Amino acid sequence: MRTPVLLFSAASLLLPLLAPTALKAASPTRCPSLSQGRFAIWSMGVLEDKGARNTPTAALLEERWLANGVVQGSVVERVGRTERSGSYTGRVAINQNCVAVVMRQLPWGSDRTEVVVDGRGRPLYGLARLGTQVVSSSWLPMASGSCRSQDLDGLVLSRQTGLNAVPGGWSPNAVIQREHWKAGQVEGLALSSYGGREQTASYSGSLALDSNSCWGTIKQKDQLGSSYNYRALIVNGRKDKAARGYLYLQRDPGNLTAGWLVHD
């Protein structure tokens, strides 16, 4: 009964010599060149902050990949109850696994994010995993130029995830919304779950865009009397008539949430 096993093992040792064509076909394909352009990014996860592990974090970034691997961007980030923002520079390069590695020099320190790219070298999903950092990100291409509040006119649908502060820590929440925008004014309906407590409420609000920018501030108030504040990034579309949607990051200290709101 041992002989067939020995013959199989011996034959397997000869495979590299007998079938070089098959082995060549199984080798990795050539990595694509990285796409230059402008991207809207949103990230969520946990990190260590002032010695406290698993502190929740979320961020919005507007980032440009330029020639020769140069990176420029702006960021607004929540870490626990605090908010910070600023501009940054960095470098991006593709490694032997066809993964883009982005090295950023943020105002508060360095950041390293690994990003998987598609066959045309466009970034799609990222992961920062140094030390105790566990932060994933999603990337959306943006057209060039500044944005207008009327770019959002029409129907917008959202998916929001995050956490709200409770005694002793943080509790998960999730929200979906249906909004109607007109000239920077919004009327909407939100279906929410806060730690398993469901809520449905209508709301209204407004967007104030920064000058010559796609960044802005959204203020909303619902029918129950609660107020909400967000930093928003409109995602420029390829057409002049509308945006692809917008990203937002909540600014209220007790609520750490981020959402992608898609234009119909």
C-alpha cells in the first residue's frame, strides 16, 4: 500500500521540469499603473488614543493622486468625542502584490494605508492596520472643479453607520434616509436604530458650502426637536447636471457616525 504514495510523490517532484508552460500561466499578472485623479474617501474603525485601545474613529478625505506618486489632500477626522482637521501631503506607490501603499503626513502624525486597485489602477478599498489601528476605507472617484449646493437637487438616499456615546462606552447605531434637496435645503425621513431602539422621524436642514470647494457644513433638526451637525463632502459627478452624492461625518461629540448619500 505504500508504493503508490511514493510513486505519486516522485512524479510530483518532476512537474516543474515536465510542465513549465502550466507553471508560467499560473504566475501573477502584471500590476496596472496607478490612476491619477481626485478621490473622496470615508473610513471607519478603531485605534489607540492616549493609551485607550479600541477608541472609535471615522474620517472623510478629499485626496489627489498626482504625477510621480505625489499625494495631496484634506481631511476631517473624529477620534472618540474629539474632531480634528487639516491638509496633508504624501506619496503613493504600488507594491509587488499590486496593492497601492499610501503614506500620508497628517497634521497630527503619519498614516499608512494599503489600497486594493482595479484593473485600471483605480483605488476602491483601503485598510490601515499599523499597531492597534484597524481602519477600513472606501474610495469614490471625483470629477475636477468646485461644487454647488444645487448639484444635490433631487432625491438622495443614504446609509449611515456609527456609534453613540453611552455610560461606559459606545453603542452601535444605523440609519437609512430618504431626502429631497433643493438649492441647499433638505427635507427628509430617517429610519434609525440606536442600540436596538428604533426611531422614525422627519427632518429638515441646510447645506453651507465652503468657498470654491466641495466641502460644506450641514445642519439639521428633526420633528422630535433633536439637532444634528455634519461635515460634508460633495462627490462631483462626471456630468455637469448633478453630483454623485455626498459623504458626511457627524460632528456632535456624543455621536460618531459617517454616511454615503447617493444621488438618484
